[in-house]
Amino acid sequence: MSRVKRGTKRRRRHNKILALASGYYGRKSTTYRAAAEQVRRSLAHAYKGRKLRKRDFRRLWIVRINAAARLHGMRYGELIHLMKKAGVQLDRKVLANIAVNDPDGFARIVSLVAKVG
């Protein structure tokens, strides 16, 4: 079997990892071994973070809707239940946006839903 020297292939692979590690502190941005370990960890955290972000936003929307609903004498759970009963199909993102930016519109939604319940 012939001898294989991995000069350019290895260099390209290492440079790709080091480019991802630019901006890291200390040896993690300069030496391949430390950079590879940190990049692997960083990519894992980034993947996990993309999943957690969806959860975090949903929690934020629920908190905002609950706060706005309580100003009108209703709990979050009651509001969502009555909205389903009334056939109002607004998702939590839109409803939270209305609650923050258009309190009068949110009040109209609550009064419309309260009539059904």
C-alpha cells in the first residue's frame, strides 16, 4: 500500500474548525484540538438552543396573554377555553401581540368570548 500524506486535506479540515472557533478565548481559538472540542460543544448547545427557543417564546406569549386577560377579570385558561368554544382561531403568538400592542382590540376579543361563555 502506498504512503498517504494528508497535507492539504488535513489543513482544510483544521482551518474549517479554526474558522468556526474564531472569537473564542485563549487556546480554544488557536489550537486545533482545543478548538475542535469547543466547536463540537458549541454546535451541540446551538442545536439545543434552537429547540428551547420555541418553548421560551410560547411561555412568554402565555405570560403576556394571562396578564392582559387578568386585567379584564379572566384567567388565561378560561380565555383559551372560551376562545375555542367561540371558534376564535388566534394562536398564542398573535394573541400576545394584540394584548401588548392593541389593548382595545384585546378587550373586544375578551368581551366577544365572554358572551359565548
